[in-house]
Amino acid sequence: MVSKPSLKPLFFVDAFAGCGGLSLGLLQAGWHGLFAIEHDDFAFATLKSNLVDGQGLFHFAWPKWLPKEPIGIQALLSRHGKTLKKLRGSVDLLVGGPPCQGFSSAGRRRHDDPRNKLFSSYLRLVRLLKPNAVLIENVRGFTSDFETGENYASKLRAALAINYDVHDALLDLSEFGVPQRRTRYFVLATRRSLAIENPFKELKHTLPSFLRSMGLQAPVSSKSAISDLETVRNGMQDSRDTVGFLETKYRAPLTKYQKLINAGVAHPTDLRLARHSEDIADRFRQIIAHSHAEGRLNTSINEDMRTKFGLKKRALRVLDPDMPSPTITSMPDDLLHYSEPRTLTVRENARLQSFPDWFSFKGKYTTGGLLRRFEVPRFTQVANAVPPLVARALGEFLLKIMTASAKTKVRSTSKRSQQAAELGSHV
């Protein structure tokens, strides 16, 4: 009798992991995490607290040879290249996107930004691990030419195409149930043996059933995401992690989205409120009322409003409660609440990114000046992350495809073994 081979679990490695949004979604989808690469102290502290040291359902296996500490991809390759090479055949999926600041249209797009060069290290990691699939996420600007004529998306696709079938797409993440209009560029490179013709088209066909499984219907509005965090409803208390600040109290979720994200967490973290002076709060109150009256929600305030309120900032927007949020940024003063005269909390931004309420963030809340190039505080961690809900949908889709491929191979192997056994019985 021929024994029936069993399917092994599928493992991923997350490079440029940030605070762990992509990793979390994959773990929730049923993938097994080997380890993650992140060089920033604050972002790694968040990832470590939630997905490495955490005692919950979702955490990395983490190998003994890799210290549980921040490390850059270049240092990883230099120190552990031989060990990484030995992992060939153990890594099914390599994920992660190089830092986006040098490509983002929201900032200064510099072809010589050293962060733009990190995707070369990513490709070296691909060559070492030889995963069955590679998933990369980046900003829309990654697909645009620099003044020098360089186009990193084209270079990336060409490099991966040597050994993989390469597919790419711009995805509106609000279609995944994320309460945010956020368009991101995704690349999925798969081994040719998987024979996937148009994965992103297939992925979109799966979204209705995915949303039903989550109890959601897209699009999800910003008010549906954060109305249970309004201070008017909950009241305020002293901040639990910062002396001299107040934070929002919490009562209970109200909407389907909030119940999904809250999942019974009685005391969410990261609810610290900004300290606005009375003059600033009054100005915000007027801007919010003016934006509602003129129908200028979710869009940058115009020149007349900047003049009227004496503002220099051009990116300031007021949330539209009935629509998904605009893309959140690392600057907490870019976005005002739809009804309360204040900027949003880290937790509210995390809600707009679909992070569960049990996921807490570590490090500074904000940073400024030259430190912005070297530190990744909480607001930035949230803004830079892949929304876990999107990662979960992608993870479930890829798991289904790759498991189906593995089952086909198992059936083929079993059939050949059975044929050999039958042939031997006749000899």
C-alpha cells in the first residue's frame, strides 16, 4: 500500500517588515512566518512585541541563528548569507517592499535616495532563498520614471522575470474593506510551475467572498471605522503612556467593522490625543464646519481657506464621515477629524489601516527635523504599513493557489508511485 504524502505548511519571510502589517495579515490567513527583517528600532519593537514575543495566535517561529533585534537587509546578507542559502526549499514566499519615501509623489522623489537602492539587496535575497513566490508592495510613484529616465518598477520586473512569471497591478485598497482610499503598486512573481495566468484578476474575483467572510461590505466609511473613538461619546482620561497628555476613554464598538477590528479588546492602546491650544482647536472647528458646508471633505483645503484661516500647510484635509478616508500619511496634522476639532490619534489611523485593536505600537509618537529620515515613530509606522486586511486577502488567495499546486504535485507523485508498485507486483 502506498502511503499518502501530507502537505507541509507554507512559510514566508518578510523583508522591510516595518511594524508588521503585511506579516500580520499573512499569519491571519494561515501562513507560517519564519522571520522578519526591519532595521528601525521603533518599528521592530512594535513587530517584536506583537508578533515575535506575543503569546497570541499570530507569531513568527523565529530561528535560533537570528537575534531578535533590528537588522537591515544589507547587514543580514553580510552576516548570515551562508545560513540564508541553506534555507532554499524552506521559504515558499518572500514579501515586503523597499522603503517608499524616495518613490512617493507625496514627498521629494530623489533618484539618488539611498533607500531606492535597497531593492537591489532585496533581489539578492531572492537569489539566495529562491522562494516559490515573491510579493512586493510599494507606492504608486514606484512605477514612474525619475528625471534620469530610471524606472525602478521596470528594472524590478525585468530582474524577477529571469526565473519567475511576473505580474503587477495598481490596487485600490478600499475594495478590500479598508476604510481608506489608498492605491498601491503590487508585484507578484511566481515560479513558472505554478502556471498562474492573471493572479490579480483572479484575486479581484475572490474579494466578494472574502468580504462576506469578514462580515464587511466595501466601501467602509471613516465614520464606520472610528465613530466609537469619538471623545464626545467616550470622554477623556489621563494618558496611560505619556504624562501631561489626555487620551480617549473607550466603551464599546458600534459597527460591524469596529466589532471585527476590536474583537473584544476592552482597553485599546494608542489613544493619546494631541495637545491643541484653544486657539488652534477653535480654528480647526471653523475649518471643519467650512469644509462640510462647501463640500470640501477628503480634499486639501483651497487657497481661499488657507488665506481665511492663516494657514501655510497645503495638505490639510477634513475627513468625510460617509466615505473612506484619503490616504493617511506619517504627518499627524495632515488630517482633521470629521466632527471633533482635532487631529486623529494613532489608534484612529490604525483603524483606517485595518489594524486590530489588540495590536499596540511602540516608540515615539512623532519625530521631527533631521530625525525624520532616521526614526520611524508610531504615526509613521501605521502610515507606512500594508493594511493587514489587504495582506490577509492576498495571503488567503496565495495559500489557496500554492496549496492547490502542491496537491497536484502530491497526486502526480502518488500516481507515479502507485503505477510503479503495480508494475512491480507483476514482475
